[in-house]
Amino acid sequence: MESLAPNIEVRQTVAQCFRTLSTSTDNKNVIAALQTLSSHLDEGPESRTTPVQRAEFRRAHFTRTLQFLVSNIQADWLHSLTTAQCTELWDGLFLRGPPEQALLVLMEGIGELRPSMNLNHLVSITERFLQSGRLADLLWSYCLETGASDSLQLRETLLGRIVALPDLTANRLHPNNRPLFLPQQYYRLLATDMLTVLERTCKALKDGTDCSLMFVAQTLGKLCIQGHSGLVLAVMAPRLSVCTRSDMVLQRVCWKLLENVPQRWMESVLTGLVQSISGPDALGRIIGNLVLTNKKAQFVLTHKLLLLQYKYETQVLRIVLGYLASDRERRPLLLQVLRSVSQAWANPSAVKHTPLEQQLYVSKALLLCMSLLKDSELQELRSELLQCMLGGMQSHLDSSVVRIRHMGMVVGECLSSRMDINGTKLKFEYEQDEETKELLSLMTPFTGDESEPESVNGVSSPQDISGVNLSTQNTSSQNKSETPSSKTDSDSDLDSDDELTPYDMSGDQKINEASPPRYLRDCLEALISSEDAVRVELSLRVAEGLVRKNVFATREISVQLTKVLLHMEDKYNITGFLTLRQATMVALAVTDCIPVTQYLTTEFYSLNYSLRQRLDILEVLALAAQELSKPITVNRDSSLGVAATTDVTPYPGDNPVHWRQVVEKRIQSKTKRLSKGPTQLPAKATPNRYAPVAGHFFFPLLRNYDKPQMTFDLLGSDHLVLGRLIHTLGLFMHLAVNAPVAAQMGRALLDFVWAVRYHVDQMVRRGVLFAVCSVFLSMPSQNLLVDLSDQLFETRTWLADVAEGDPDADCRNLAVQSLVLLDKSLKKQLQDPQALNLES
């Protein structure tokens, strides 16, 4: 019971103060209540409260007290206080108690209050909170484990408020934000506070006090993962780099700090650190052998920064590789890195498919690794490096990109110079530029944190290489010029080429390296997988000819090739791409009609197709149907006929019809007729390839038209596609004249268009009228009264209304034409006795 007495006493005192502040109007009572609350934060012998009472107030009542003050920030008693009293009694409660609780209450109050003087008051207190070093006190309290009883949720909340304070204040204060809350100032201030905490930790450890850096490490990690590593480490890294040279305890503190960074944030901390540090020795002093004990750090420093990411400067490579090479225990990792980097540099696939910047980055890493190797290590890796050099140089020199070839030349020279194979060194001729200079300079050993000299040790500079080559060429040319001069005049006359006439090469044409495919499957493979623009264009240009030439090969891959062409995009800006693509798809539909037509009509109503692709399907089907509807012509021995006409010119008198035609023309020109009947016989019906397959074009397009899809609503907003569909169906009907299936097509088409005959879009109405005309033209006349007797008169009434009242002129003209065709068909049928008997 005695242990509970202080708790009860503090609770009663705080409750009494709250009642006074809520109800009292006497200024003296208000000041007394605030002084009583402040006395629970006083430290020292003059304090009116015991340490137990102060601890209980901090633990259970401090946050509640601050929340009460914020909720009563508009009270009259606050405005009755003088400025000094307000600063000492009201503001002092926020600046003297536990900093983590004060920060949470302040940020909560700033988030809840509307723009006013009260909000400005809390913002000013927050500024004083940051300027007075309370953030350092907050971090230090967690180093001493004074907040060990806090929950993980509270720590996560506090960590989020500390890291995101500039964002929270900016979202709330908008244009009235304070300069201290801007990221450039706040994060530098936070970094300085973190350095202060590390110095306090060193001092506490020297005094024998245990500390924990877990919360500080979490703060550092969260700052870096949210993208503030540049601002924070720009302050911390130089200071730690200097102080760790003489303070071994600070080195251990830094090692422990990095070890406590959570794994999910380790990469951001390390990448920010290597960009802010001055050199590899400083990095080693700050992180120690973290690369050996932490798998995530090892992956980042030995693989990700060297092979996966290539956005960093050369200095980062120097620091990372120099760090691995500066310690005996870390040198095996340097050899491991050298193996992986050499394999990446020599990989032919990487040379072809990786960006130039990444290849340059890997080349720099390889040269830096070579410059850091010892002779014994070089002998151990000699065979592997030789294989890398030969294979990698071959891949680089075979490239068509000049920069890649230059990279291969420079790296090959440096590797051969470093390995000193049989005393020979490779020499290449290439243009000297900043890139090659930088690559050659990487062979200079990096010493400490000082800047590297620009001179190149052990490797000839580009000037020397070019000078040697030029001098060698001059010497050889002089020797060659001196040799014929020593010969006799007769020998020189015999060897002279002055009498030879030069060959005229002005009309030569450059031969294209890529040749068009000769087989349809090669064409298909090129269109599917090739990334060569020339090869894709050549394949697309010859595709139609190969399809029409190789019928059997086309039928094997017709559907697959149609699918590829339907989804193909003009990635390479090919001239006439749409025409070539459409012509090939039409050739496929004509050559292998039923499978290709079934695929296209099925895909028309499928999901995930654009309106442009659906219109392409309709255009291909329409063009294929027109081509198939042409009469079949049998040309026997056409090649022989052509040869005969080209080789032998017949005599005009040999043709027995020739003179008859001339006489007939003369008689017709001299004869006068009162009335002239048909001079030509009506065209005979000839077979075509469309009639047997007309149903495959027509009926599948009538399926699912009334089922709206996720991206396609035919009877809704997609008027353009609906109009084109009806036009296409009308064309199919028109081309099916005299086909056995024409009657069924006519009935189905009239049923389909009858539902949309009053559509608001004029293009749809034109398509409906065109389809009706096609039905009357193509459907056998004897079937009109038999199959459509119930619809003809209603259709005629509708056509008459359209001809008179439709606002579109084309619709009116089409309606008139349809009426004429309908009346002509009805008149012809009614004059037929069989039709009259049938109708009766």
C-alpha cells in the first residue's frame, strides 16, 4: 500500500490542477495550478516533489497533461498570462518533460488545429523544441534504455514522426511553413543531433555505462530508405571519417551502429555512405568488417553496386573495391568480385544486350580490380583472366558500336600489360577521348583517401600508343619506298601499273547485308523474335508473296502468322507498314480461307482488343471476300503462251476472226437504227471461290453482337464499329449473289439490321440501308415473297418514311434505291403466273 501512495497522490494532484484550469477564473489559481504541474518536472534539491512522484508523473500523466493544454489552447486563462509566464509555465511543460511524449503531442496538435494563432503557437514551440537539442535528448533517452518499457507500436509511431516531420508540417502549414522544417535544414539538424548522440555514447562507454544504438540505427535506416541519405550522410560521413582516425571507441560505436541497421534498410544506408565518404580507408573505419558478418551488406557491396547498378561515379567503384582490398580478411571477396566482373565483361550476350553505360561501368570495375591485385593473386587467376581477355575482346571487337570496340581495346591493353604474357603487350589504334583516358587512368593504384593522380603507371598512354604505331608505319613505308629504288630501270618498268586502265566503280550499288527470307517459317520467326529492324522489314515485305506462292506451307502456319500480324506494331517505323500487314493477312485469308476466317471472326468479339484491331479484322475479311468472289479463270500452259508471244509475232492474216471484226465495226458505223436494244449478251454466271465459304465470313459475325464486353460495346457507344460491321455484312451479302446460302444470309441480315434501323448515328443508318439494298440485289427474287412475305410491306413502309424524312441525304438516296429495287422485284414476281398462284 505504501508503494501505491505516491501514485495515488500524483493522480489526485494532477486531477485537481485540471479542475482548476477548467473552472477557475482567478488568475492566481491558474498560475498556481501550472506551477504545481511544472514542479513535477523540476530536477535538483530545490524541487518540491520527490523522485518517485516525478517518475510517476513522467510515466503516466505527462502526455495527458500536454493533451489537456493543447485542447484548452483557446481558454481565456491562457490569454490572460503574460508573455514571460506563458513561456515559463505553458511552453516550459513541452520543453522540459520526456521529449518523445512532447514531440508526439506537438505533431498531433499541429495536425488537428486549423490555421490560427493557436496553430502558430504550437509551431513556435516545435521550433524551440528542435533548436534546443530535444531531438538529441530523445535519441539519447533510447540509448540509455530509459524507454525500454515502450511498446513497439509506440516506437514505430515515434520513428515515423521524427523522419517525416518536414512532410507533416508542409502538408499542414502549406505556404506558411517555417524554414527550420524544410528538408535541407531539418535533416542536417537531425544528423547533427545523431552525431551528438554518438559522442555521448562514446563518453558513456568510457565511463562504464552500457548503451544501445538500436533506435539510432533504425532512425538512420528509415531516413535513408525514404531518400534523405544525401542530406544526412553529407553531415555525418565527413565528421565520422575524421574522428575515427584517432578515436578507436568511436570506430566501435560506428561498427555497432551499422550492425543494428535493419536488414530491409541496409542497402540504402550503404549506398548513401559510399557516395558521401572520402575514401576506402574511411569506409573501413566506419563500417569495419560488416561485409563479412552481414549477408545483405556483402551482396550490396560485392554484387549490386558493381554488376546490377551502374549509375554511380567512378569514385564509388574506387571506394568499394579499395575497401575490399584494404584488409587481409576482406581480400578473398576482392578475388570473388574479380571473377564475377570478368565473367560479366566477357559475356557475349551482355555485350549485345546491355546498355553502353553499364558496359563502361563493368569495364571500370574490372580495371580497378586488376590494379588492386597482388602478383601472387595475379598468378593464381592468370588462366581465368587470360580466358576472359581473349573471349571478351573478341565479343567487343565484333560489335558494330565504336565505343564498345574502343572499350575492348583499352581493357585488352590494360589486361595484357598487367599480366605481362611472355613479355608481349597488346597495342591497338583508336581515337583518344575522355572515355579512353579515364579507363587507362584506372590502372593507377589508389592510395588512402587522397585523390588519384592522373598519370598512368605501367600502361602506355594513347599518345604513346599512337606515336609508336605512326613511327612504325613511317619506317615501314620508308623501307618500301627504298626497295624499288634499288632495282634496275627495267624492273621498274615491268612492275609499273601506269598502263592499266582503272575500273569504273561509280555505278556500283551497296549490297545489303541482310537478305529477305525465302521460307515462310523463317519469315514467321523473324516477325516473332527478331529485333533487327532491317530483317523485320524484309520479312514483312516478302510475306505476302511467300504466302501466295507456298500454299501447303501457308496452311500449316496460317493461323499463327495471322495472330502475329494482327498483334504486330510498327516499332521500327517501316514505310507502308499498314499496307504490307493488311495485304499479308488478306493473302492468308484467301489461301487458307476457313481456319483464318474462323480465327478472325472469333477474335472480333474477344476481350483485350482495341477498336483499331477490330476494324482491321473487318477490313481484312472484306478484302478477302472481294478477292475470292472474282471469277475463277483457268490458264493452262500460261508460260508457254507467254513464250510464244514473245518469240513469234503472228501475221495479221493468220487470225480468222480479225477480218470479221473489222467488217462488223464498219457495218455498225454506217447503219442507222430507230431503237437500239441490248447489243451485248448478259454476263454469264461463273463459279468463284467465295460462294462455298460465304457462310464462314457472314454468320460468325452475327454472334455475340448483343453482349457488351469490358472494352467493347457494339450496341452502345461504339457506333463506328457497328457501322463498319453492318457495311461489311452487307458487302458479304452482295458478293454472295447466286450462292446457295444467299437466302439464309438475307433473312439473318434483315433480322439483324431491323433492330438498329432507327439508330442515331448516320453511318449506322447508311450501313442498314446498304445492307437492305444488298439483300434485294443478291437474294433470289423467287425467295422474297416466300421467305420474307411478312416483312416486305413493313420494310417498304419504313423505306418510304426514310426517303421522306431522314436528315441525311445519303440515307434518303439509299432508301429511294431500295424502294426501286423492292418494287421491281415485287412487280417481276407478281407478273409470274407461278408466283401469283403461290401468292394466292
